[in-house]
Amino acid sequence: MIMSFLQFTEEKLGQAEKTELDAHFENLLARADCTKNWTEKILRQTEVLLQPNPSARVEEFLYEKLDRKVPSRVTNGELLAQYMTEAANDFGPGTPYGKTLIKVGETQRRLGAAERDFIHSASLNFLTPLRNFLEGDWRTISKERRILQNRRLDLDACKARLKKAKAAEAKAACEGDAVPDFQETRPRNYVLSASASALWSDEVEKAEHELRLTQTEFDRQAEVTRLLLEGISSTHVNHLRCLHEFVESQTNYYAQCYQYMLELQKQLGSSKGEIFSGTFVGNAESTSPPTAATSPPAVGAATLPAVPTIPVVPTIVGVPNTVAEGVLNPNEVKPPASGTRKARVLYDYEAADSTELALLADEMITVYSLPGMDPDWLIGERGNQKGKVPVTYLELLS
């Protein structure tokens, strides 16, 4: 241990030689370090993605280290759904605002449940394998690398010891080859030189024996470490499979969210005309009747009831009276002389009634607006088919 420490110190000071590993082994070490570093970063950032709240992440980490079950936590979507439902009950679930709050709240609850399922799936199929690698395989690799480092220091220390012993033996042999002066009463120097040469020969033999043992231990440990490092390839294959599962679960999650929002948008679109028509009728009854010079009533998503207090129904140029009265007959609608545009359909849309035009994603249709129409709707034409289409489902082209 002391020799290894001295060897390590002398290497740092540049006073000792160091056994270099082969290029293949060095590449394996570099690849393992790269895998460990990027796995840590991907793991941490995925945890941030799944749980943006740092306090909640710390709490989950402590529960995990204490080997206790993490308490169930309400998602943000579920909490929003709870607030909307409670607000609807206070405002009146039968009012237009209350009804809409309930619909949106239910969708938010479904979104929150989908988020919970995605977090659970991602944690189980992606985070857990990454964490198991860092806390399992990588710890084993690090332990064996430290042992290999110690074996390498022992080996280099034995090499240095043997080198010094051989140098001392050669020096003692040179001094012993000198012819003794027998005129002296005691040829002490000659005797001491011969004795020193014998001692250094024994020291060389011991150093060579220790070098053989340490070389064997080093080679054995290098082989063990090499096998573990080559196992990084299997780790990459496993993480690749987990990455595919993560992407699949994330795709399913966003597909669910998209479907839920489409359904909500359709529900809100079909009820929007009823809500605003009710508001218009209520306002018309509470105020003085409009004169003939006022603007015609708006056309909503549903049939607008005729207001009996209006004595004269204004005629819109190019639009039949049925449109002005609130009943849209697509066969009677004629496109204006100018103002038509091409539009690309973004999403599939199922017509709610005969006044609407069903849409297919990526198809091209002709659209135009009529005076008095709800700005969220346009008239769409596809061949001989006509009907109202929602603006949010279209990409208007120049």
C-alpha cells in the first residue's frame, strides 16, 4: 500500500514511469465514461420533463431512498378540472357558462389522467433502466476500475523496485571485481563488496518474484474490467429499446390529448351557436326593436329563431332571405363575385348537421364568408357540396 502511494505520488510529480494500457482498452474506458455522463444528463432532464416541480422531485427522491411509496399526487389538469367543476356548480350548471365549464373541466380531467399514465409508463420503462445502470452496472465498473488502478500501481512499484535492485547489484558487482590489496591486515572493503553483491542478488530475486505475482494479478483484473467495459454495448442496446418504449408512450399520450381536445372543440363548436343565439334573443327582447337601417342578425352554427318584433327583414345582396332569417340552405347559397379563397384542411371534421360540410385532413376546398356570418365559420365548397366549416380546422391560402 505504501509503495503504491509512493508510486502514485511520483507519477504525479513526473518522477516515475507508468504502465500504459493498450489503445483498445483506453477506447473502452472513454466510451464507458461517455455513456455514464450522458445517461446522467438524460435521466435528470427526463425527470424535469415528467415533474417540473423541483420540490416534488426532491420529495420523490427521498421517498425512494427511504424505500417508501411515493404519495399519489394530483396532476395540474385534474386540479384545474376540479376548480372548473366547482365554479360551474356555483355559477349554475344549467347556465351557458356553467355548461361550458363542465365540458372543459371533464376534458382537463381526462388530460390529467392521460398525463398520469404517461408519467407512470415513462418512469417504469425509461427512467428505471437508466437509473439501474447508474446505480448497478456503473458502480460495479467503477469498483473494478479502482481495483485495476491499484493493481497497476503495485505493478509499476514492483518494476521500479526491481530496477533499483538491479542497478544496486550491478554497482556492487563492479566494486567486487576490483583486486583486493592483500598488504592490508584486513581486506575489509573487498569482503563488504562481496557481501553486498550477494545481498543485492537476493533482493533482485525477490523483486522479480513479486513482479511476476503483481503482473498476474494485474492481467487478471484487466481482463475482468475489460469484460465489464465491453458490456456497455449491451447497455446501449437495452437503452435503445427503452427509448423506443418512451417515444411510443409519449406518442400515445399526445395522441390522446389531441383526440380529447378535438372532441372538446367539436362540442363547443356545436353549442356555440345555441349559446350566442340565446344571448342575442335575450338582448333583442330587452331592448328596443332595431330599425331597417341596422345590421342583419348574425348566422350562427345552429338555426337562429326569428325575432317577431323585427317588422322588416333586410335583404342581403347575393344571399337568400333564409340566410338572413337564420336558416342556412347550402343549395341556395351563391359565392360572392370576389373574395373566395383556397384553404387546406388541417384536421378531419365530421358535420354536425346538414348545414355543415364534412372535412378530410389535407384536402383543398374553396371558402368564402357571407355578411352577418359568425367569424368562426366560413362557407366551404367541394365540387357540388356546400356547407359551413369551422375556421380553426383550415389553413387559408393566398
